[in-house]
Amino acid sequence: MPLIRVPEAFDHPDCLFELKHDGFRALAHVEGHQCRLVSRNGHTFSKWDVLCTEISHSIRAHDALLDGEIVCLDAKGRTNFYNLMFRRDWPYFFAFDLRRWMARIYAPSRWSSASDA
């Protein structure tokens, strides 16, 4: 189907639009203060240690699985795959799906009740 120009953007209440990021699709496995970025093919991204640290410290969960995209942004906030591929700019992780989440629960080691008093 050939591309054509239209005077205004298409908009309809029955349609949803998803922003396309130009980067690497990844799952972020967060366990405590550790994060592992894994591709859809099961390859572990090992070159973005700082990004993994930022993700793990930003998530307030003991265990989480985020689906998203690793991208680099230009000065206008648009993704730049060339800079990402050659690691010429700071990487960001755009999470668009939360697949698993277990919150940290801080509770006393022994529950007390009125009958204990």
C-alpha cells in the first residue's frame, strides 16, 4: 500500500495508537537491587550496567518483570537507534507493560494481638 499525505492526523475513538520506539526490545527482570535486561531471544544485555542499576533502584518491588524498550534520545526527545547501537549516548528504558510485581512488605517478625497482652 503506497503512503499518501493527509491534511490531518487520523483519530477515532475505536482505535488505539502505540508510540513506536526505535531501540532494543527487552524484559527487565528485577530482583531486589539487581536487574537483568534480556532480549526476546533470551540474550542478556550486558553492556548497560548503569541502566540496570537505575532500573533496580527505581522500582519499589522485591520482584518485578517489566516489558519495554532500551532507547537513546536526541535533543528533541526522539529515539536515535544509531547512537544506541554504538553506545554514543545515555540509554533509557521505556517500560510499557508490567508483567509481574511483588511489593516489599515491611511487617513485624511476630504479629501481636490483644490476646497476647
